[in-house]
Amino acid sequence: EESRYVMIFKKEFAPSDEELEAYRCGEDWDPQRAEEKRRLKELAQREAEQEALRGPAVVNPNTDYKDKYSHLIGKEAAKDAAHTMQANKAYGCVPVANKRDTRSIEEAMNEIRAKKRLRQSEDEGPGGAGTS
């Protein structure tokens, strides 16, 4: 069972953050150990800054990706391999204006109904004449 207690400090002799952290962890405050921790932290920060200044490490892969993917990208230079796109004659180049349906919903529905009626009347004509 741990006992709880309160520590009171005067404003003139306020403890540092490290000292308070040590007390919270239940450790005794040791200024020499705190100085050592502070030095280690500064050293680690300097090393991190130096690593950042050095930049990313140069990577030398074992294989060249161009060899690995040559079946996809080819072995020719990009400008030589590039060719102009030509429209497929079966589809052609249709202007965007011709692709838009300018009819209203009602007009489209009426056309669909008319086609259905026409199909039904064609189906009834030959079928009805053969049975009667």
C-alpha cells in the first residue's frame, strides 16, 4: 500500500519540470542525473538535426526496374516509342455535342412507350393471324 502525500514549494524556490517529474515517478531528485539526462537529450537532438541536414540515404538497387518491366515499357527511348493516337475507324471521333441527349425525360419516356407499342403490335400481328 502506497501512502499519498503533498509537497509544498515556495515561489522563490520552485522546482524545475525535471524535478517535478522525478517526484511524480516516485524517484529521488538527483541534479547530477538530471544534468546527464539533459545532455543526452541535447546530443540526440543534435544528431537528429545532422541526419536531417545530410538528407536521404542514396539507395542502389540490385536490379534495374527498366530491365524488370521491359516487357511493359519496352527497350526503346520514350520519344522514339511514342506514336500519335489515331481514332479507331469503327468508333470514329464523335463530337461531345452529339453525345448529349437534349430531350426531356417526358419525351424520352414517350419514345420508349411508342417503341414498346410498336413491338407489341408487330408481335400480335403475325402471332394472332397464325392462331385464328
